[in-house]
Amino acid sequence: MNTTITRQDTIKAALYNQGVRLYTCKSSYPEYDAPLNLMGRTHYVDPETLKGFGARILNAGCAAGGLLYWLVESVKSRPDAGAYTRRAVIFDVFGEVVNERDTWHKDTRKAVAEALEFVRTFDAVKHTGDKLAARAKRDIETAKKTLAALRGR
């Protein structure tokens, strides 16, 4: 029996302790799956936000064992341009965008390929570990200040 604990297992346990859930497939329809996964983490795919930008979710999915969520959106590349283009957007487990979004595609397949290539080359475990460590340090400082205030200092 292999009881080796991987770095990803450690990261997942730390996320659980922080109350952060991993991304999972909640629907086979991207326009439903994206909001269900990103709700509470970002307003990027809230109905009001999508409507405001005239955007639609064309494809989406979880990656890196649930540490990343990618989507391809159809949106106007320039507000004054009439044509819609596609772009890939990748979120970390905290709901923050981790890729540059300046690449526009006319074809959805190319945007999906770009998203999957980014996911393949991005070290989600290291990225998440670094952010968790920074978050824990902030929490420690906040706790120290709170205790000092309660003691009247």
C-alpha cells in the first residue's frame, strides 16, 4: 500500500483548513458550470457582469486536480468593435485570474487550445502553496493585532 503524501495532497489539506473548496464539474454545460464553480470567488461570470460586457461562456473546465478553472468567453475585443472574439481566462482556486488575457481568437478551438496549454505549463501547486503561505502570514499578523487590541495595547 502506497502511503506517500504528495505536495498536492498537502496543498489540498491546507485549502480545506482555510475553507477553500477545489473546483469540480458541476454541470456539463459551461454557462452553468462556470458560475457554480466561481461563485463566491469572483464576479467575473456573474450574470450581471456577463450581460454588462455582452459576454458568453463557450467552454469551461477544471484542471490541475481542481486547483485551476479555465474558460473560453465570447466577448467584444474592443468596446467600439462590432465583432466578437474568443479568449481564454484561467482562475486559481481563490478566483484570481492567473493568465494574461490579451490574446484574442476568431476560433473557439484555438482559445481552448491556448487555455489547455497554459494549464499544462503552469505550476498550480507551487502557485497555490505560495498564496496559502502568504495568506497564513497575514492571518497570523491579524491575530496578533487583535490579541494586542484586546489586551489594551
